[in-house]
Amino acid sequence: MILDKPLAFLKRDFLIAISYRMKFLLQIAGIFISTLMFFFLSKLIGKGVANQLEPYGGDYFAFVLIGVAFTDYLSVSVSSLSGQIRNAQMMGTLEALLVTPTSVPTILFSSSLYNFSFTSLRIILYLVFGVIIFGLKLHITSLLAFIVIMVLTILAFSGIGLLSAAFIIVFKEGSPINWLIGTASGLLGGVIYPVSVLPSWLEPYAYLLPITHALEAMRQILLNGATLGTVYNKALILAVFTALLLPLGLWAFGYGLKIARKEGSLIHY
């Protein structure tokens, strides 16, 4: 069956994760602590940024919680693929894995499936803790809009992750893509403050990042009850990012493999 191999990877990674029970539980506890910190931070800021937050309902806690929660997808997309490749290099299993009958796209998808699944759980927990414990008010009227933006966001971010993984294949350590995209997204992407507070000369650069459009759409869907028609322009922009980044990432990864095989460096770390 087509899902046999991805499910086998998912089962393997899940069993590894729960074998370290304390780490697993601490990750869950960390989500609650982070949510608590954002709640206290929102009390400190209060109504001081009401004007900038008006398009998102005026609640800084809701704004920052959604921003940080969904930025997890960027983190896992950029670091998961390259991390899996690096681990396989260090364990000496990369070459053996790549000579199996399994296609490279299947290996890449399957290797990151657990991380994306756990990140989805983290996002759900962020929202559940926010709603049940801290009174976060969500107004979701279109599940379709949520799913479409979620899928396009993951695909666009995955293209960046493939570029990072390609760098690791060839150079082994220190992918600058992780640092560059992570830093730019945290600074310009509207994660913990609206893009509107940026200087006028810097604000246009924010819209060159997929995370800016993803967070804008998600906040409109979760906080303002936006439908797919309302966020259609953001969905289209994310689709363009996906159409550009995903093929580029796959090509770069394939090219990196070609170089590593030619140099015989797949087993080097």
C-alpha cells in the first residue's frame, strides 16, 4: 500500500520519542509554560497596542499565541529535514537508506512525518490551553479555509526545508538557511508584533516571507471568522510560494545528492 512506508517511519519515530518519556512529558509541559508566559506578557502590554491589533480583535494574547504556535511549522519544516539527514549521516545509515527501492521524495516525506504530526499536536495544545485555561476566544467559521491555509503553509515551508537539507547533504554542518529564514521570520514575519509596527522602509521586506502571509491568514480565520473567499489573496500568495519553493527545494536536494555521490561523501560527517 502507498502509505505503508510513511506509516512505518511514523511508527518508528513515535516509538523512539515515547521511549524518552520524561522528555516527551517536558515538551507538553513546556507548551503550557509558554502559553502562561504569553498570557502574562499580554497583561503587561495591556491595551497599549490596541490600534495595531485592531484588525485581529485587539487581543495581544490571541495575536502572539497564534503567531508562536504556527511558527512551529516553520521551525520543523526548516530544521526537521536537515536534522534527519544530519542524523542519518552521523549514524551511517544515509547511504543505505538511499539505495533502497524507496523513492527519495517518499523518504523525505516519511522522515519528517512524525515531526509534523507532533507539531500539529503542539499547535492544538497551544489553542486548547489558551481557550480552556486563559479564555482565548476563537471564531472559526470555515474549516476549509483553515485546512487550505495549513496545507499551503506546510508545503511552502517544506520547500525551504529541502533547500536546507540540500546544504547539509553537501556541506554537512551549519546550514545558513536555517539561521537566515529563522531570523528574518522572527524579525519581520509578524510573529510577536504586527508587521505594521515595522519602519516603512523595512515593512515591504516582510511580505517576501511566506510566514507573513500564513500568519495573517490564520489570524483572520481563527480570530475574525474569515472564510476562504476572505483570505483568497493570501492563499494565492502561499500557492505561489509553494510553486516556487517546493520544486526548487526538490531540485536542490537532488543536485546535492548527485554531488555527494560523485564525491563519495554520503557516509562522511
